[in-house]
Amino acid sequence: MLSYIARRLVIAIPTLILVSIFVFVLQKLLPGDPALVLAGEERDPEMLAFIREKYRLNDPIIMQYFYWMKAMLQGDLGISLRTRQPVLDLIGDKLPVTVQLAVMAMIIAFAIGIPAGILSAVKKGTAVDYIANFVALSGLSIPNFWLGIMLIMLVSVHLGWLPASGYVSPFEDPVKSFQTMIMPAFVLGTALAATLMRHTRSAMLGVLKADYVRTARAKGLLEHTVILKHAFRNALLPIVTLSALLFGELLAGAVLTEQIFTIPGFGKLIVDAVFTRDYAVVQGVVMCTAAGFILMNLVADVLYFLLNPRMRSSL
Amino acid sequence: MSKAIDLNAAPVLSVENLALRFKGAPANIIDGISFAVRPGETLCIVGESGCGKSVTALSLMGLLPRSVAQVMSGTAMFGDHDLLELSQRAMADLRGNTISMIFQEPMTSLNPSYRIGDQIAEVVLRHKSVTRAEARQRALQMLDRVKIPAASSRLDDYPHELSGGMRQRVMIAMALANDPAVLIADEPTTALDVTIQAQIIDLIEELQKETGTALVMITHDLGVVAEIADRVCVMYAGHMVEDGPVEAIFDDPQHPYTIGLMSSVPSVGPRSGRLAAIGGMVPAIDNMPSGCRFTPRCPFAQTNCAVSQPPLDELGPSHRAACHYAPLETVFPEAVFQEAGS
């Protein structure tokens, strides 16, 4: 098991290097000169030359890449060109917000998507199935920003039940934190629930036809045992993979949703950084996102491994 | 057959005039199925693929959703219960307990996610008031009885760690764990290697003798029938065409389909001519003749065959055939009847 995880981690290294090259090159291809941004309004040629020298912007691109990599390996993601804060600190500030949002959204997605998927597979072709599919399709087609705005109008403006925006850390005030996050989490979660429901449904439909489900019934097991213990357990594998990827996507930041609810998360950080050509921040955030995605893939593989006895014994 | 069956004993399972129709189908998928099995008796249901053998078995087990296959007529008395009338819940209480089934596909019939010991113990826990430890003990005992070597070390194996033959043994262990009164085996050896087939058949026969379970064996393998059957029920296109003691079916088949079936069996010995086959194909469900369903392929067919459905007529001691012209040799004295196997 440990050797399996170690092997997967080793495989992750070239992926991360590839991502870093990609990020670096793309940044260099973008129009706009960071030295100009740094120099501000004055554009004093001497100042520009000094900045270029200081940040080694005159060195060959390959060398610039290696300087960046070397610093990154030492835990130095650079300093925000805009706010002068270390990028690592910025990420450290925003990441917990996004993680909290992602976790809450995933819980909502699971709570809705999986039972709905199981139910519509078991009741295939009945009214329950059609309603679940209709709701799922609506969930997929309604844009997050629209649902977000509608919720704010209804719940915050009209009913005054929840704050429309802002963020409170759960360590400061858990109740308030929950109140500020529940609406954006719901907006994100319902969209994911729709995807999850569709996948759960198709995985369950496949598994319900399996011979071992018939065996379970032939043993006289009650229907809920047949469905949850014998069928769902085997439908879990694709659901686990999908969930890990969805969670990875959530970590990359829900740009629109965070904007609408003015949540100071990853999505907002990266949008602000791109608009102000804050290269160091963009690079740091993208690297961090890529690492998060790879980590979630690893988690999916490990869960796969734990859930599938055939894989366990093949190692 | 050397089994001691009390021929006067009441049947444990008695099916009378069973007819099923799939939703929206123009004709019944099975019709007029009647048979009975006594404790310790082996009934083989024979027929080619698609003749309704498995559908019959699955409907008796309540494993065909009633929304899909509608019972058109008939009763299936199991003790005091009519299996066709029982509620889903009452049927589930019997399944795996007093009436069990094993299937054709041992490779896929066990749940890949659970240990085989747990899968056997599960059926014991479901129906008997025992502790987990006792159920596990029973699972071990059953693995031993189906002759899985080093049973105690196999208890925690997953299905993928076992061969097809071993998995079928596990299925048998599971089906017999609660000492059922009836075991239905739906082509249990079809998916296995020939050498393993014989072992599994021997095992089923041996366990049946030990437990006195009534066995309904569905097969298209006449070799299996000859080896284990006490009685045989021949099905064609959803109809029962003949039934009787195994000796009568093999030595004196009366329905043209059974005669054809018997002459399709290759035998060891000097070759004489081509292997016999029944010409033509089983008619599709939307194209069934209204009379005897074998008419289009029957070498003896007369005009009235396609029109009126022949009843199952008693021809000898508990030997019945559904043919207007049975026994054929009295109606067609000039016909040359092939000896079985030639």
C-alpha cells in the first residue's frame, strides 16, 4: 500500500515539472512587461534597468526558469508584484477559504446527487426517475452566477435570512462562517450534484444488471441490502474517481461564484492577479492548483485501491 | 438410479399449468408448464436455448419482476404456499432459505467486493437467528462440504482469487447453507471446463443424497440428464412437450422433438453417417404457430398440428407427451425410427 502511494507520488513529479514549464512559458508569451508594471507610472529608464537586473529579467529564459524552480523548491514562491506580500502567504490566506467552500459544496453534492442517482436507477422509467433527471438537467443548465444572484435576491435581500456576501473564518465564529458560506456552497454543490447524480445513476444501472445482484436477491436479502450493500458498493468506483476530480476542480477556485458572493478565495486571487499582471501570484496559484489536482487524483487512486479487492491483491 | 426416493411422498414443489407472458409480447413465453418434485428427487428440465427453462426457474424464485413477466395462469405449490401468489417480502423469506438457486455463470455470480466466507455467512444470518461467529462457522463447514481444499484459509478469499469451478462450489455452498427443501440449478456447469463439469455434477448429486433436497436441474446437456435425472421434463418453445421417468425418455421418447433431441446426441462408437440435427429454427415469439409449436420443424406434422394445441397425454406410467399422434409408431407404422445415438 505505502509503496503504491510512493510510486504514484514519484509519477506525479514529472507531471508537476511539465505544468511548471507550461505555466512559465505561457507567462512569458503574455503581452505586457512586468518591469513596466513594477516601475509604476514613472517609467524612468534607469529604474527599469534596475528592476530588470534585480529580477534577472535580462537573463536567458531557461535561466529564469531555473531561478524560479530553485526558489520554489526552497518554499519561496516569490513576492506579489502588486501587494509586496510573499505569494506563499497569500495562498496560505486564501486556500483555507476555498477548501472550506469546496468541502461544504461536496457535502451538499453528495447528499443530493448520490441518493437521487440511486433512486432514479432503481426506479428507472418511473415518474421518480423522470423528475430526478429533469431536476439534474436543470441543475446542469442553470448557470452558477444566475442561481447565485437569484439566491442573494431571494434569501438575503428579500427574506433577509442570510448575509449576501463576505467571509468569516470558522475559527472565529463557526455559525457566522456557516451562514456566509452556505449559499455559495449550495450554488456550487447543486451543480455538482447534477453531475454526480447522472454518474451514480448510470453506474447503478450497470451494476443492477450484474449476476451478483441477482445472486443477492436469490439469497433472500431484502431490497435495501441488495441495492446498498451489493449494488452500490460496486458502483462506487466510478463515483469516487469523479468526486476526486470534481473536488480538485473546486479547489482551483470557483471564480464566478466567489466573485458574486465576494468570497476572498482562490478564484478571486487568481482573477485579480491575472488582471494586474501579478506574475508571481499567477504562477504560484497555478502551481498550487496543479499540485492540488494531482493530490486529489492520488486520493482517488488510493480509494480505488481500498475499495477494489482485485487491485489490492494484484500488488 | 440408486437413490431411495419415496414415490408415495408428497411433492415439495408442484407446478401446475404455469403460463407467463412478457409485457407487450403477443404470446406467452411459457405456457402449460406442469411438474412436481419429491424430496430427494432430481427433475431435469431439458430443451434448447431460449425454450423458457430459465424463465420458468426464475419465475418460481420470484426473480423475474412481475412488472416484466406477468403470470397468466397456474400455481406453484411449495408446502402450503403458492409461490406465484406470495408477496415480495414473503418470497424473500423463502429464497436462500427453503428454496435456493445456483446459476450458470459462476464467474460473475459472486460479488467481487466481498470475501466468500462473508457472502456465505450472509445468507445464514439473513434466515437463521445465529451470531456472526456461528454463521462464519457454518460458512466454513459448507466450504468443507463442497470440497474446497484448505477451506479455513479460503474463507477470507475474494471471488477473483478462485477459479470458475471453485466459485461454482462457493455458489453451491451458499445455496445449500440453510438446507433448502428445493434446489434449482440453472445450467450450473455450462460455463465450466468439461473435467470440472463432471466434478460439479458429482458434487451436486452427492450433496443431494446427503441432504435429501429436491433438485430441479435445468440443462441442455443430455449427458448430465442421463447421469443424475430421476425424471425429465422436455420443453420446446415455452411448451412442455414430454415428461416422464428418465428411462422412458431415453429409451422410448414419444414426442417428435424428444426423438430429434435424442438423435442429436453424439455417442462414442463407430461412425455411421452424419450427426443428426433437427432442421429449422425455434419460431420467434411473435410468430408462434397457434397449435403445436414444433409443427414447422416436425417431420410428422399433419394439417391439424398447426391449428390445435395437443394436450399432455398419459402414455405410460407417469410418462406424458403432447403430440396428437403419439405414440408415433402406431400412427406411422412405416416410419423408420433412428436409434438414439446413431
